[in-house]
Amino acid sequence: MSRQMKLGAFLMATGHHVAAWRHADVPANAGLDFAHYKRLAQIAEAAKFDALFVADSVAAPTHDIASRMARSDHFEPLTLLSALSAVTEHIGLIATATTSYNEPYHVARKFASLDHLSGGRAGWNLVTSDNAAEALNFGRDEHIGHAERYSRAREFHQVVTGLWDSWEDDAFVRDKASGAYYQPEKLHVLDHVGEHFRVKGPLNVARSPQGQPVIIQAGSSETGRELAAQTAEVVFTAQSSLASAQAFYADLKGRLLRYGRSADSLKIMPGVFVVVGRTEAEAQEKCEAFQQLVEPEVGVALLGRMLGNFDLSKYPLDGPLPKLPLTQSGQQSRQTLLTELAGREHLSLAELGRKIAGGRGHYSLVGTPGQIADQLQEWFEQGAADGFNLLVPHLPGGLEDFANGVVPELQRRGLFRTEYEGRTLRQNLGLARPKNRFA
């Protein structure tokens, strides 16, 4: 079979556009409506998507404009995906869990449990938290610095994956006749002592169907790329052009060899914001309908968050983006991307906020199924992507538009599956099942 692209569906309650909740076709209470998420999961699975991707934050926005934005109430991702595992059969279930405000044992246990519940479809999006407000919910006065967050994340990953190997695959015999529940020689105690964590182990969950859940990361800074090359199996990245995506792809794949990894062991899936119409004019009308709902102050509040937790409310809306220090609490790569965008297109603060209201710096496509498939094919075939994490303006409509229009076009071109290759997320992504390090 020829190489085929991978697709993830990024589910952000009402949709990825900051004004999606105000659209007439969107249920405003989507963040806490399980029936809504069930429908989304089944749309994506019917279209043969590889995975659902659910982001997270462990703080609610409370700034002055927060009451105008639908980001304050939503399910905890692992709880949601555990429920969705019961109403789906093939699609992967990827949840975000921060290494900054969690403990490794908790994360290892929860994702191993989700992998068992789903029959091998769990994925962990390992993040370091770019929301400074989270610190105040966990006994800290300020957010952990950028370098320390990544140092902690590297050790956190080491502990979690070690705990996932606590038991060999066939350790539990559960033999009623002999009375042996497990074979003691196939139990391995981690006994980790490091800079950030002391964890004895073992994990009280058997080794999961995938051996280990798939590990996803989203860092694109120098530190983030190095962590991804060492530990990630899927990378979700924001790239605004084919050239930048090609450079990122070549750089990250080129780092794998130093860790003894092959190019196929890491799938790079840039985010792409997509608005689909039967005609180009219809697609543009759909996009503009969302843009008209963006209040300037809301766009600028979102911009400040995306730039790295800066308060931009004191700057004039029609003025330029102010010169900001390098963020130590947010995503440095996203700050660079948006700052370069503002300078390249000479955008005012309000214009930049409105421009990123949908894609938030990700590559954006507005057009017919054929036009969108053309662009995705170019990136896929020209060394820029192994697949894409799909961002749509509103849910469920935007996902339905892509599933009913673009997916059949990709399938017609032989670029995307018509049936799932396997039952686990690893099998469908083409990733090897890791061996137990202790066996």
C-alpha cells in the first residue's frame, strides 16, 4: 500500500473559532453535552479518522473579557474519552495531561486504564502547560519557568513509561487451580529517584493492550523539538506555510537518529484550520460569518493568551503589536510565529486578533473539497507532513463538511484509508508496539 496520510479531529467543544459558540448552528452548552461529543466521535469514526484529540487546561479564564468567550466550562478529557470509548470501536482517543501540574503515577494509571477500556486506543498528549494561571490552582505563586518545565517533562515521561512497563505482557496468569494470580519474576519495581520525582512503583494496572499508550507532543521551540525527538511518537505543530512546515519536518526527523530512532517512528501532523464549501464563494461566506462575530476585544484577549499570557488590553486596538519580551510561561514558538505574521502583513492589534480567531496561527484553508485536498496533498507529498490535526470553525457542522466532502476526495486520490488497518491506535498510525524494557 502506498503511503497514506493520518488525520486527527481536534475537538474544542463548540469549534475552534473563538466566536463559534455565538453561531446559530452551534449548541452553546456543547462543552458539557455528552450527546454532542458522542455525535462528533461517531462522525469522525465513520470517516475513518485516526483519532480524536482533546486539549485541556486546569484553570478557567477570569480576565475582563472572559465572560465573552466560551472556554470556561468543559469536560475533563480523560473522563470524556473514557465515556466515548464505550460508543466507538476503532478511533483513537488522545487526551491532554500536563506534566507541570500532575504526578507521574496518576497519569500513568489513568492512561493505562483508558487503553484497557478502549481496547488499545489511548494516546497521551504530553504538554508542559502554557497557561500561567494554572500555577495558582496548585500552590504556586507563579508559573514554572520554560527550562524547568521541560526538564520536569523529560523526567515525567521517563517515570510514566517506566511505570507502564511494571508488568510484562503475560505476568498475570490468574490460575485458580494453582492459586497463582501473577508471576513474581515478571513484576518490575521502578524505584525512580530523580531531580523532580521519587516514585517507587509498580503501577497497579496490568500492561496495556498497546504496551504503552501513544505519546503525542506539541512543542516547536528548540527545547520542545529536542524533547519530541527523544520521546514523542506524534507531533502536533503550528506551521503557517509550506516552506516552514518542510523546514520543521526535516529538522525534527533529522534529530531522531541521535536517539536511535527511525523516521517512521514519529508522525508529524501540523494543525490545519479548514472551512469547506460547495463552491469557493460559499466557503468564503461561511468563514466571514464567523469573522463578523469576533469582537475586537475578544480577538485581542485571545491573541495575548496565544502570545504567552500577555495582557494587551492597555494598547490601542488600531496600533501595532507592541514589542514583548520572550515568554517564559507560554509557547515561545507560537509567540515567534505570531510576531512574524504581524510584521510581515503589517497588521494592527485588532487585525491580528481577528486573523487568528479561527486558526490561532495554524495554516488555514478556505475552499471546496478539491481545493483543500490539493493543499493537503501538496504538504503530504512535499515533505511537510505525515498527516494533519484538523481544526474546524464550528461543531458539528465543520466536521461534517470535512467528513462528507474532503475525506471522499482524499480517498479517491488514494491518499487516505477506506477501512481501518487495525484495532489499536498504534496499528492505524503505523507505529510499532514497544517492548517491555525489563523483559
